[in-house]
Amino acid sequence: MDLDVFVAAHRAEWDRLDALLRRHRRLSGAEADELVTLYQRAATHLSQVRSSAPDPAVTDRLTRLVARARSAVTGARTASWRDAAWFFTTGFPAAVYRARHWWVPTALLSVVLTALVGWWVGVHPDVRATIAAPQELREMTRPGGQYEAYYSSHPATSFAAQVWTNNAQAAAVCLVLGVFLGLPVLWVLFQNVVNIGIGIGLMQSAGRLDSFLGLLLPHGLLELTAVFVAAGTGLRLGWTVIDPGPRSRRTALAEEGRSAIGMAIGLAAVLLVSGVIEAFVTPSGLPTWARILIGVGAELAFLGYVYVIGRRAAKSGETGDIAASDRPVELPTAA
């Protein structure tokens, strides 16, 4: 393609499209039809320039022109309660279901490694000696000690807000920074495995593992599942950088990135539920079996939400991405 000849042949159309977009008054019917036609032509011209003669100046002008024209043609759309309902009943569960091949293995492997760390700490006194002095360990594991007092040391409402904020930040790190080949996600998972494994090992060595699990399971089942979903999604995003599949890397990252951002919103709601359980149920005076039953019920409700509603939505073609009408126009690229 001779770029100079191409620009000279179509400059008048671009200028006319720009003039229509700058109009402050309402366009007539004929002018609106002309704007749509010129927008479609400009989008085609942009794809031709990108694939055959990618000049930065021409590409930049056409990109901005096409973006403005698209906004004028499609119009601005504001979010509504219907969008929120669609997200929580269709988009979010579908995205979690589609990511199950990543977060389920992540969860299983993390649980196994946590159990191994707990066993290693529990049966090796020399390992426990590197964690803290014997007196400090007794203070942590005794009835009413640090592990138990943690859940009742602050007012329930402020504690719930603190727990929710911390967990939401961990999930956000997994989802947003997963693009860096998943390495930040592995670090979050490592910290999670070590911290919980040490707690299990120390309480087991003190003969109080049942008390520890009674404090962990009510909120921990749902909380850890949310973290595993975030981690699995982050790892999938990191793998997309390496292997985008049949899509271009740019398109693949855009689609998976939008899905991950939506996942962050949904998981924030899930973590809010687990934070409420941790603040109000875990330190409550309910029997241990009742507290654990509440945690199991919340976990089963979430899994049913994903594997029933999410599976149905995914089978119908939902991916968790934004609606097709809201996505950027995909222009042809050179093979």
C-alpha cells in the first residue's frame, strides 16, 4: 500500500467524519446515516493501515476518530440495577465455573501442602523452636491464648471490616498481579500455606487441634475458597501471557483481564460474607458443631451457586466478560 496515496484518497472522508462529530446541534436523519457510514469506512481504513502500512501518525488519528465515532453511534450507557443482577446471577458464577480447572487444583494442592507443613511443625520440636520460644508458644496455644483471643480482641463490626479488607486485598493481588506470569499469586499462596500450616502444627502439638479447627472452619472454608478462586484466576491470567491460544495475545489478555476485574467484584461480596461469619459466628458462644455447620452451609451454598447457576450460564455461552455490545471493536489483523 502506498500510504500517501491512501491518505490523499480518504482524507476528505475523515475530515467530514470529524466535522460531524464536532457538531453541537442535533444531526438530521441524513447526517446521522452519513456519520454511521463514515464510521464504518474509517474502521475499515484503520484495519488496512494497521495491517499494511502501520504509520504511527495516521494510526493514531484514525484510532481516536474511530473511538469518538463509535461513542457517538452507540451512545453512552449507564450501569443499572439490571446490570448488577445479571452480574451476580449470570456473569460472576459463569466466570468462576469456567475457571474451575485452575482454582480447584490450586485448592487441593494448597490443602495438601498445608497439611504437610502442619504435620512437620507438629512432630518436630526443633522446628517449633525456630518459630518462637517455648513460653511464647504456650501463650499462643493455651486456652484463651493468642490464637483464640484473635477472634474476640476487637468489636465484631470493626473486626469484620478489617478481615474483609485484608482478604479482599489478597484476592486483588492475585487477580491483578497474576499477569506477571503468576509469580505474585504463588507468593500469596505460599504465605497462606505456611501461616495456616504453622497454626495447625502448633495447636496439634499442644493437643488442641480440635479447638483450632473449630475456630478456623466456620469462616475459613468460604474464605479460603474465595482466595483459591482468585489465585486460580490469577494463574490463568499469567498463563495467558505465555500461551494466549488461538486469540492474539492482546485480545486474550483483554478478555481475561476484564473477567478477572469482574471476578474481583464478585469475590469481594463472597469475602464480605466470610468476614461477617468470622466476626460474629467464630467467636460466638455457639457449640463448635453449630459454628462448623454454619461454615459448611455457607461453603455448600457457594459451591452450589457456582456448579448449578454458573454451569448453566457457562453452557449458554456466558464467559464472565462484559456484554458484547460494550466491548471494543475487534479490527482485523494481519495473519
